[in-house]
Amino acid sequence: MLKRKIEAQLAEWKDSRDKKPLVIKGIRQCGKTYIVKKFAEEHYENMVYMNFILEPDKKAAFTGNIDVETIVLNLSALLPDSRFVPGKTCIIFDEIQDCKEARTALKSFCIDGRYDVIATGSLLGVKGYGKSSNKQDETPDSVPVGYETIIEMYPLDFEEFLWASGIGEKVIDAVKSCFVKETQVPNGIHNAMMELLHRYVIVGGLPEVVNKFLETKNVGLVYNVQRRLLAGYEEDMVKYADDADKPRIRECFESIPKQLARENKKFQYSAVRKGARASQYVGSIQWLEDAGLVRRCYNTQITELPLEGNSMKDCFKLYVTDIGLLMAMLDYGTQADILKGDLLGYKGAIFENLMADFLCKSGQKLYYFHKDSGLELDFLMRYKGECVIVEVKARTGKAKSMATVLKNKNVYHVNSAIKIVHYNVGRNGEVLTIPLYMGFLIVDCYADTIIPDIDLSQLADL
């Protein structure tokens, strides 16, 4: 059993007042079905479950009127052993992208309020690529805007991988404390965490892959599962994409390892196919992003907040959202090289994608900075209310671009940087150095800022 952070979000949703039906979207095989069924079994007296891909006959419950009374009556006939008890029943619509009418019916359940409803769907389906919700047939009424709560689920992040590996909260809290206080991690913990990080790099966070690793510790068997899942994603490209886009989507996806090997990792269409143009492939990249397989990292015009407002949408890098999938796209044997530390030049690309994995799974957008002069910063992010540089160094080396930016504050307006390396915590002026495994701790500390109430009585005399 894998402990997942989303379980806390599900509990918070269940206890909330005036809750709406919950839609959990995410990349295929990230564990959506398992986690919602586990949650419903533990928190409700009754669970009513249906999977619209495996049980297409259940779609019949949503033909005709889609008021709650009619739907429950229809489901009772289709699922004879089901029990619908108001306030004590959780209804799960799995793979809801294959039943557009069920997605529309969430509005009825929201207004009715007697039953808690959780729907799951692939990112493709939720965005309207599902086979039964063809883009031409999609209507605004099929998505009940304002009547559902949406949560995006990711494969296991590094902290969840640590839990799965048997690392207790005391150890993780000690690492977090060292990060906050900028003190060195004890050598024993540091060495163990570096080893665990290398394992995370080769395994990634897809639950089936993690379980196979925990069961066998066999890199070959892990790689076989990863390759099978990759084949499944490629089947989705055939199943869901428009015919004209199918070969281009696969070409874009398969070009990513080659793109990351370049000194300037800006996505170049000529690396996909000689003579290729942006107009031919921009839709393919969007498809891959919608599927949750990749994430764009946009170049910014200036090193200032807001990063989104300063980003250039036609200039980006492309990272795989789960580091394990990137490793599965590389030659077999790369995993052993990572564990032994034998990888040479490509190591930088892998650990840069690792940082993208950390940021993506914490829900953050990706940005970098590059100028034609050669000045380049791996990542820029909002941290403690400021624009901060994040540089990833897989090998010992100076970050010349980072030093240039920090020396010219009147030009670049950046006051601090975080350098991620193999060695322990340290600080040198404006630069905080942290080990690679601490990368998952770099999150926007202002994201959950609570705005205090205003004492309106002070305005009474006005």
C-alpha cells in the first residue's frame, strides 16, 4: 500500500461544507482508481463503483433524464447489490471521459447533495479528447462549470517515494529542518538520501513501477514495466489523437532525450525531423502536455516577477513529467550507470529533468532564462516572494551565468540563488547550496498566504 498525499485532500473534501462532486484528473496509471476506492472503503458505509471503459453498459443509466432520482434508479437496476443511502454512500465514476452524460450529471448531484460523488479521468478525457466526447461533439453543457471541484493527481513525488521506501517522518523532518535552517545534514542521512534519490531517478513515481521495484529491487523488471507503460501511452496517441497528428505526436515525444542532450536545450523542431516547422508540431506538443506526459518550461524575457507575464510562449524546453519515464526512454543500462555514478555528459540533462519532476509534482509552472549571448539559467521561480535562480549541477562546476546575474542586480533584479549539487548544505553569500535530494522542498512559500480580515469598524466614521 502506497501512502499518497492526495488522501489528505480527499479527507478535507469529505469534511468540507457544501462540497461539490470531486473530479480527479491525472496522467494514466498514476493511481487514481486505487486511491479513490481505498478512500471510499475506509470512509463510507457504502461504495458504488463503475468504470465506463470496462463496463460500458453502465452508460445506459445516464440516457434520458439525468436527475439524481432517475440515475439512482437506473444504477440500482444495473448494479443489483448497490446501496444508495443519503449521507453514507460514495458514488465513483471511473474513467468518466468515456461517458459525457455522466460528467454533465455531476451538476444534478451537486444540486441534490445527498450523495458524495468522486469522478476520475485521464487528462486527455477531462480536456475533451475522450472517444465518447469527441471534440466535434463536445458542448459547453457537458462540463458542469461551477458544480465540481477538480484536483490534479500526479505520480508519486520524491517524498511519497521516501515513504514507500520505509523512510520515517523523523528522518524527512530532519532533512526539512536542515533545509530551513541551512545546516548540514548528518553524513549518515546525507549518504542514504543520495542513494534513495538515485533510486527515485531510475524508478520514478508511477505506482506500478514503484511497487515492482519495492517487490523485486530488480532494475531489469522495473525497466520492463516502464517500457510497457510507455507502450500504453503510445497506444493512447493512436486512440485519442486526430489521424493527421498521430505520427507527429510520437515523433515529438521520442525526440525529447535528444533535445535534452543539447547544450542549449530549447526545443527545436529540426531535431524532431529535418525541415520541420513549428506550425506542423505545435498541436502535437499541446497533445502531449494535455496527456500529462510532458511539461513546457518557458523562457522569460526578463528575470522578474511575474514569470508567467514575462514568458515567451514560442520559446521553451520540454521535460518529461515523471523522471522514471525519461529513464525508460533511454538505453537499457543507463539505470546502472546512474547507480554507479558512471554517467558523463548526459547526467546534467537527467538531473535537470529531475528538478522539473520536483516542480511539476508540487504543482508549479516551469521557467528558465536564456539570452543569445550564451547566458542561461536552468530555472527561475517565485520563492519567498522573490524571483530566485535555481541551478542544477550534476557534477562539480561553477555556475558562470548565475554569478553574472547576481553581480548585476541593477540589470537583472535577482538577489539570491539556490544551487543544487551532490554535496551537502552550505551558503556562500547570496547562493544557498543544497544536495539534489532537497530539490523537492523548494516550493513557493507564499502560495498558501491567508489574507486577514479587515476591521470595518474603523471605517464607520467615514
